[in-house]
Amino acid sequence: MKIIVDAMGGDNAPMEIVKGAIMAVQELPTEILLVGNTEAILRCVQELGHQNLPKGLEIANASDVVTMEDDPARAVRDKKDSSMSVMLYKLRDGEGDAAVSAGSTGALLSGATLVVKRVRGIRRAALAPILPSKSGGCVLIDCGANAECSPDYLQQFAYMGDVLARKYLGKGEPRVGLLNIGAEDTKGTSLQKETFALLQEDGEAGRLNFVGNVEARDVFSGVCDVLVTDGFSGNVLLKGIEGTALYMSDGLKQVFMRSALSKLSALLVKDGLREFKKSMDYTEVGGTVFLGINKPVIKAHGSCSAKALCSAVRQAVKLASADMAGELAAMLEARGAEADRV
């Protein structure tokens, strides 16, 4: 297994990316190809105490970098020797099994779509992070790749999320919910109402385990394994969750630091608090997959740390092993055959 990593993408590149890559080859059954400025990467390796490249690590030189100021739709095409572009072309050409970048989300999506290409039959690639929940995780699809969607896009997202929940989370019969402002069938805009009708029909036909509308407050309670929405609403939900988690973390610290007694209480519950914090920590997940691309492309957090990069590589290895592109293609073929019978 070989994972191609954009060494120059993200706020903390290249040092944290290189450090995370070294952690990954030491901890995981994978090789890593770091793409970026060779001199800068080797300098980081030496500053981290290594005279030579650690075993399992390779470098592919790239002289340019995609910045946040670059036009996302043109960045990969205009900067063909950027670390992100070289990474994607190498992935397309079979030089790796998956790719990871903490660079521009828009440029990475555009580049993955143009270079690596979508799975045949997939209309839009979607960002599909895994949210923590009482039932062992929930796939949120989409969370920002497609701000404007039609009902048939959301219907396909439901099937894509169903495949990810089965293959990545190990869910036997994933429960699919539609994000809405209320649980009633009549809630929402025309997008939600029309999508509801499509998913309800799929549920009645046994093609999906559709459980109806789901309110944002119920996501963590485990009422569904796949939460379908447009990219705009999904991104608002995700950023709201991140902000709430940070607020709660800071608030708990203030509560436990108020007095000697509260500090003692913190010691008594520190193990439980550590586990809870871990479940909300993005560095434990690492990144978000662009579901629907021919090979796994993982978007790591822009402020990616070494730990987060290592986690993203772990996620990439698992997704590549699960052959998500093959599973999606098989799903679409099965749906097409069923439609022909009807």
C-alpha cells in the first residue's frame, strides 16, 4: 500500500506534514510518497533528527504550490508542477493507492474531479466526514463540496453514504436520514420535500433503509448512520459542531480550574473526559474523503498537525483497502439493472 501526500499543502506545511508522514510509516503498514520541494522536505527530515529518509518514505519533487488565493477551478490546471497537481497525476497514473492533502479544499476537489475523475455514473463527488454518535458514527454527506444541489443529487448521496457506512463503518443495514428543520414529512424547502419523496420511495422498495427527516440536534443520539444534505447546510452543521465542541472544552476547563476542590474533581474524571474529548477531536479522524472519485482522495484539515496527518493516512489506507470506488461502481450497476427490470 502506498499513499501519496501533498507535503506543501496546509498552514503547517511542510514540517508537520513530514513529521506526520514519518509517524505514519513507523506505525502503519504503508509506504508514503511525499510530493513537494525536495530541499524543504529533506531539511525537515534532518531537523526531526534523521540523517537519511526513514524506511518507507520517498520524495517526488514539485517546484510550485497551490495557495488559498489561487482560483480553485484553475489551480491544478494552471500549476501543473504544484505539489497538489503532481500528487493527483501520480495517483491517476497508478503510482499510489490514495492521496492526502491539507491544501485548498476547492482546488483539491476540482483537481480530483478533472485528473483522477469521478466513478462512472457519479454525478457529483461529495465530502463525507464521519461524525461521532451513540451508534458508532454517522456519515454526513455532503459537507461542502456541493453548495447547491438538486433532489436527484441528494438521492445519489444517500446511496454513496450507504456504501461508505457499510464498508468503512461496518454497518449492516445503514439507517439513512435526511437533514431537515423538523421530523415531519412536510417540513423543509422544496429541495427537502422532493428529496424526501425520492428516498421514501427507495425505502419502500427496499433499496435503502430510510428513516425519514432528522433534526440537527438528534445527530449525536444515533438515530441514523447516514445523514444526507446539501453541501451548504452540511458545512453549516459541521462548523457549528466544531464551534460547540471548542466552546464546551474551554468551558469545562474554566469550571474545573475554579478551586482546589474542582481541580480534585477533574483528576477523578480525567480518564472519562479524555475519552470524550478524543471522540470530538478532528486529529483522531484526520480528514474527509471525497466520495465518488476513482481513487481515495482525503482532505486533511487546513491546520493539520503531525498527528492529524498520520490519522488521515490511516484513513486513506482503510479506504483504499475497502475499494470504495469499486463498491460505488457495483452499487450503480445494481441500481441500473434494477431500473431496467422495472
